[in-house]
Amino acid sequence: MSIAVYTPFWYNLFKRMKTYSLHPESIRNLFNNIAHTYDFLNHLLSMRRDLYWRKMAVQELRGLDGWILDIATGTGDMALEIIQQNGHRRKVLGLDFSEPMVRKAQQKVMKKGLLRVIDLSLGDALFLPFRDHTFDASMMAFGLRNIVKKEQALSEIVRVVRPGAKVVILEFTFPQKGLMKRFYPIYFKKILPWVGGCISRDRGAYDYLPESVLHFRHAVEYEELMKKSGLGNVFSRQLTGGVASIISGIKKN
Ligand SMILES: C[S@@+](CC[C@H](N)C(=O)[O-])C[C@H]1O[C@@H](n2cnc3c(N)ncnc32)[C@H](O)[C@@H]1O
């Protein structure tokens, strides 16, 4: 027996209003459109796990000082966490190509009085406007899956960090075993787009989120890319049953 689910006509209209693809312009529009609710929805939809994931990713930089490049910095939470964990010996440059996201980051940095240690810049991860060997480490949280030319983005990161520098990627992945493997896809593909769509008023953006993870589901796929781009000592660590993973590597000398 099949059960017909009633969907109001306005909901379908709303759903058709915007669709997003992995094209850079489309991705930029997506983040421009959801910047106002991005932080709130991030914390809500991840049940505040996103804060813990960033904390764990930044801990990978333990003992590292100097200039740290935070690519796809968005509303700046990663940049703030980097300073929070070892503020007095670090400076961060946060780069993103969405102006509304960077504006949000700027407001947060100003509010915390951290303008002295966090610089924000508009720019494209595929064409980093920095000289070779400029940074002491680099991070990217939830950015790489949005970039089609992942190899180019990674080789740009490798180019601008100094030899021996650490590169840390934090990304959504799919749980591979246990109850999480069974139930997480239901949450991620059905419930999350609905809640995200209602609150942000951009259903397309939250339909895109599970789509974007489907192409690169496993940390090992990121590991392979990182090795190809000239990083050594590459390894990954699963968080929250594999919902997110940290993948890190060291630029070879
Ligand atoms: C999901 S958000 C992550 C933001 C932040 N790192 C965090 O942890 O919340 C992804 C960000 O990547 C940025 N982005 C995507 N493609 C980019 C590109 N080619 N160059 C620069 N930023 C990009 C988007 O504008 C967006 O702010």
C-alpha cells in the first residue's frame, strides 16, 4: 500500500525557485543567499557538533605558530577557533569568495576585538593571491566539497604554504557502519533539507548540501587527492561516527 503525502502547491513553487549546481557562480550565489542564517542553521542542523568538529580540526595544528591560511573561511568560525586555541602566537588570513559571508566574519572578528590577528580577504581558492611558501599552515572547513576543481584548489594550497607546513581539511563524509550508516542518510537527505529550506527560505541550498557530499563520500577519496597534490604523511580521522572527517597532510620538503 502506498501513502500519498500531501504537498501544498506553494511548497513546490518555492522548491523550484532556486536550484544550485557545482558551478562556482552557483556556489557563490548559494552562500550569498544563506549567509544571514548560515551560523544559526549550522549549529541547529548539526546539533552544535560543528563547533566540536572545528575544535578537533584546529587541534591538528597543536604546537604550530605563525601565519595560518583559512580557505573558504565563510563566517569566520574556523579563523576564530584557530586564534582561540593559541591566539598569542598566531595570525590568521581568512579567504572566501562570498562577500556576504565575509561581511558576517568581519562583524564577528570586530565584536571580539581580534582585527589585529585575523585578516579577511575576498578571493577564489582556485587562484590564491599569495606568493609561494607564504603560510605556516592552512585549513579548509566544509569548503573543498563545493569546489569542482579540487586538485587545483589543493595544489594552490600546497603552493602557498612553506615546506613542512601542515594542511588540514575538515569535510562532511558518510558514516560507513552501524546505526549511523542506516539512519544518517534519512536525516541528511530528507529532514535536513526540509528544516534548512524552511528557515533559510532557500530550499535549493539545503537540497544541494547532501548532493554535494554524495560525490565525495569517504575520507579516503580526499586522502588520495591530497597525496596527488604533493602532501606527505596524509591521514584521516572520523568524527561523530563518520559524519565528518579530518584529513591532514604535510607539504614535502
Ligand atoms: C560551508 S561554507 C564553510 C564556511 C566555514 N569554513 C565554516 O567552517 O563554517 C563553504 C564556504 O566556501 C566558500 N567557497 C566555496 N568555493 C569557494 C572558492 N572557489 N573560493 C573561495 N571560497 C569558496 C563559500 O563561499 C562558503 O563561504
